[in-house]
Amino acid sequence: MKKWLPFLELGPLHQQISNELEKKFKEVLRAGIFSAGKEVALLEKNTGKLLKVPYAIPCSNGTDALELALAALGIGYGDEIIVPALTWISTAEAVVNMGAKPVFCDVDQWGLLDVSEAEKLITNRTKGLIPVHLYGKMVEMKGLLNFAHQHQLKVIEDAAQAFGAFQQGKSAGTFGDIGCFSFYPTKNLGALGEAGLVITKSNDLAERIRLMLNHGQSERDIHELVGRNSKIDTLQAAFLNVKLRHFTSWQNIRKRLASLYLEELKEMKALQLPHHILEADHTAHLFTIRSDQRDALKAYLKNQGIGTAVHYPASLPKTKAFYNSSSFPRAEEISRTTLSLPLHPHLKEEEVIFICSKIKDFFNRSKKEGL
Ligand SMILES: *Cc1c(COP(=O)(O)O)cnc(C)c1O
């Protein structure tokens, strides 16, 4: 066993495919095309096919993907958008950056936007909502869409953690008006830098998004509207095309390791295990457990050489950036109790067993000490 088991290590993961990546880098270097070009076109085709969606538009990162989605739907000053209180900051940040107001909604016991709580947040300014498929687990989209239709709300799915999740045979991001993905290096499909993707079934929205992410240009020097620069790097598109070849087998490893964790930890009454992580509508992006003794457990595991992470230590309304005095009890409880264990495609089965044995040791010890 290694001395230190980090939460996530991107070096060894890419070591396995370094020949393919280096070959691709040389190709791009030789071609001398670093913006747009055939690798970007290929990424569009590859992701569109995998996600079974007509328009898949690569862009600079997941946060820009959300901003492009909001702008394409005409959301801006004076509009209110409902967002979950527990998510990565981008979800609410994008709303503010587009001039609109994020309205925080508490989450359900699994950390997903609670539609039954959203009802009381509706005002005549509410224009849309952004469900987040947190940890890789999709929000139940049928119920959410019913709610959205009832109130004539636009739906942008923040699927940054859900690339490869399917509910009733449909990919995350294809239920709402627009779906947004991130290829940040730590995501299930990560670039070797920053990148993102916007998907939609609407030809009109796809056209607007394409224009907007490239200075409103329909062709060189013809500017149809005031846009921005949110283009993907050709090099990142090329690396993603290489990594996509391995995506399915890496996902299978994640699922196998997740199932081993569940098996090893199933007797642990003191822990709450992740919800439906083996189902098709969960990418097993993060393996999150919950415990009232989270901080002590995290410190104990660190001492035993095991790295863990917390997603997220504060709900967004309790960060300085968004401070809001109302209470969001479930989001706050999850941020106090949640712990993410290592789960990535080059983690070994014996390492999972080792991690679980240390978790059991922690709880046996605290029982003995009467904690
Ligand atoms: C990673 C992430 C984003 C943002 O993606 P970037 O590519 O880092 O900008 C947005 N929302 C969620 C839920 C994320 O996890």
C-alpha cells in the first residue's frame, strides 16, 4: 500500500494514456491551428453522439456555459433565477454575472434542488431555475419540468458533474431548455486545462449560443450581436477527443469501485451512504458519505494517509459572497456532515478496502471511547 492516498491524482491517470496525448499534441502543434478547426468540430460530433443531442457546443469552461445559457434565454437585469443553496459557486455566480438575481432554494435530503420548496420562492420576476445534478446524481427531471411548465419557467441544467448520466434513456442536460457541462480537470471527463460544453435541442438557441461565444460573429467581421469570447482552446478539444475514447471504461471502473465501497460500508449504522450511485442517472463523480462526526473522521483518515474532500463546507447563502440570513436547514446540515471519499479510475480495489477498514476503525474506536 502506498504511504499517502490522495483524494484525487491527475498525474497517474494521464500517465496511462500519455502516448496518445503526446501524439495528439504533436499533431496540433504541426497543424498550427489553435482556435476552432477540426478538433473542435470533432468534439461537437463526439459529444453530441454520446449524449444523443442535436446541438453540442464546446466552450471555454462550465461557468461560461451557464452564462451563455442565461444570455441565450434572454435572462438579465431584474430577473430572478431559482438556484439550489448547495452547489459549486458557479451556479449562482453566473446568474449575478448576467445581471440577474439568484434566489436560493433549500435542497432535499440528498442535496438536490427541492421543487416543493421552490413554490414559495416564485414572484412575478422569476424567469427560470437551474437544477444542479450534484455529485453526479440527476434531479428527478419529470417533476421538475412539470413545476417549470406550471410557472412558465426556463430550465437550465447545471450538469457540470453529470457528464454521462442518463435518466429514462435521456442524457443530463437534454431535459431542460439548455444543459451545461464542465470539463474542468477534476470532472469525470476533464480536459488538461479549462473547457466546457453547452447542449440544446433547439436550433434557435444553438445559433444564438454559437454567435455569442464568438463575439457575435456569423462570419469573419460580421457581428450580429454583442457577444463575448468563450471559445474552447483547440488543444483542449483535441485532448478531450483522446480522453473520450476511454470515458466509458473509466466510468465502469468508477461504478465498480462505488459498488465495492457500498458493500464494505453497508453495516455502518453511523454513516449515510450515497443515494442510487449505481444507477444510470448517477455518474459516480463523487462518493459522498455523511456523518455527524465528519470533521473528526476527516482528520483521522488524514492521519492514516487518506485524503478526502468536502463538497461543500458552506452552503452558498452562508458564504461571504452571497450572505443571506435566512436558513436553509438541509443544505446547512449536508455541508456540516458530508465527506467525499477517493473515487477515480486508477484507484485500486485494495485501496478502497483499506479506506473502508480505516473508516470502521474510526467508528469502533469512538464507540470504545464512548464518543
Ligand atoms: C465545476 C462546476 C461548474 C463550473 O465549471 P468550470 O468549468 O470550473 O467553470 C459549475 N457548476 C458545478 C456544479 C460544478 O461542479
